Amino acid sequence: MYSFTCDYTEGAHPEILKRLAETNMQQEPGYGEDSFCTEAKTRIREAIGCPNADIFFLVGGTQTNSTVIDGMLERCQGVLAVQTGHIAVHEAGAIEFSGHKVLTLPQHEGKMDAGDLEAWLEGFYADETYPHMVQPGMVYISFPTEYGTIYTRAELESIHTICQKYKLPLFIDGARLGYGLASPAADVDMEGIAHLCDVFYIGGTKVGALCGEAVIFPNGNAPRHFFTHIKMHGALLAKGRLLGIQFATLFTNNLYLKLSKHAIEMATKLKAVFEQAGVPFYINSPTNQQFPILTAEQMAELEGKVAFEVWEKLPDGRFVTRFATSWATKQEAIDFLISCRSL
């Protein structure tokens, strides 16, 4: 069976495994103080054009979101995100568990609208009783969104400007950052992302690594004791070299974006399979996540042949599904999908 359920069903890119094996017996300090983490940080700083950036390597996405948000907020503050934001839906209340409320705004194809953000903040501070409420302390968005959509440079600039006006840090969840930047629809690069937010992370788990996310404070603006916050959240790896080696490899010879581009190429081909079969889409995603609307009969025909996710059932009985490609998706998987009689 071929799986399109997500973009982390495989292990890691062969170059990473090779490098891990080559350096296996080399003795190094722990907790990210190793030479590989130092090398990875240097390469990332060059890639984002921020020589003074503070960089930390964490284990996974949920731990990263929870640690960054808890580390930057005061006890009385919450984080603003859209209703479909990852931290609001698919993180099992991890943010609330840390003592911070997720304050939700309407979503527009998975994205936050700058006008909605400004209107919410104006309304909040216009209420004389606002000191009795959870205070907005930061803004969270993801690139790409949960629906595979991406922000334009202009949209990011607008959101960033409002954040600066209200002195709120902007946090960009980049678990699938590579897939967003590699999309032909993207008009912003990694350096642009770094200059339009206060903190973001480069996802490795979903883009070729065994595990790991690189948290970046572009302006050297990491909060005090952030390293200790990482440890408090159980996100500090004793053998930090595992993360350093992976990110050093991903940022050698532009491998990170090469892998991301492959996923987009495969997603384009996958999308064409459904389009040619007359299957509609729930949303027009330009990245590696595609959301075809299938009938119960089509799903039954695919069952046992191709694995995918079901996101929701529509009033007319059809289903919104998600098919995700990745850095490791093979052409033969697309060809097999074509051969399925239901399409």
C-alpha cells in the first residue's frame, strides 16, 4: 500500500543517515554544545541572512510550539491564532497545559487576516474591563497553514506591522516551512521570513530529518533563560549532536530546499491525477498537502490500496480528504494512484 497520510512516514534522507554513521564514534559534548550544532547554526544564519540570530534545536513540533509560546509569554497572557491553527486544534491542549489560553480569530483558507487581527485588538483594548481578561501576548501563524495555503509577502508585512503597533511578537510555525518556500506560489524566501517575524522555526521532522526543529530568534532576541525553558518542557536532547548533524546536512548544498521542491513536484502531479478524473478540491493548496473531495464509493475503492486522511464529512455525504506528498514520495506512488479504478 502507498501512503499519502502525512509527510513523515519515512525515516530520513540517506545523506543524513550517512553523516550520522560517519560521525557515530566521534566524542562530542552534550545538550547542543557539540561541533555539529555549531556548524548547523552557522549555516542557518547564512541562509537567513541574520548573523546575530539565536538558534536552538528542539525535538518536535508540539514541544517547540509549547516551549516558544510559554517562554515568551507572561503568566497572564495568551496567544492569538486562527480557529484552524495547529496550536488551537491538533496539539491536545499543549498550550493551555502550559497555562496560556489560545485566543482564536476567524480563518480564511487557513490564514489569518490582518484586518481581523487589528479589529480584535482594537475591540479588546476598547473594553474598559480588559484588565480582567486574558491579555494578548503574541500572534501565531503557520507557513504553510493547516490547509496547505501560504501567506504572501504583503500579507506577512501587514500582520507584522500590526504586531509591531501593539508590541506583540509574531511567531511563525515552520513545521513545513520548506514546502511553503518551494511552492511556485511563494513570493517570499527564508530570508524574507526571518525579517518579517520575531521568532520562527525551520521544520526538520517533516522535511527529511529523523526528528528536530530549529528555533530561530532572528535578531538575537531570545527570551531570558530560554535554554532552561527548553529543558523544563522536556525538549532538550542530551545527545544534541543528533539534531546538529541533521540540520548541518540539510543546509549543505541547499539540500533542504531541494527536498522541498521534490515534494511540491510530486504534489503537482498528484493534483493533476484528481483534476483529470474530475474530482473537485476543498481548497486550492499550492503546497504538498492536497484536499480532494471524494464520494463514499471512491473512498471504498481506494481502501486497502492507498492510505490517506479523512478530514470532514460534507452535508451532501461526500468527504474532504487529505493527500500529502513529501521529500520521499516516489513517482511509482503517483502512477499507482492513476491505476486505481475509482479515479
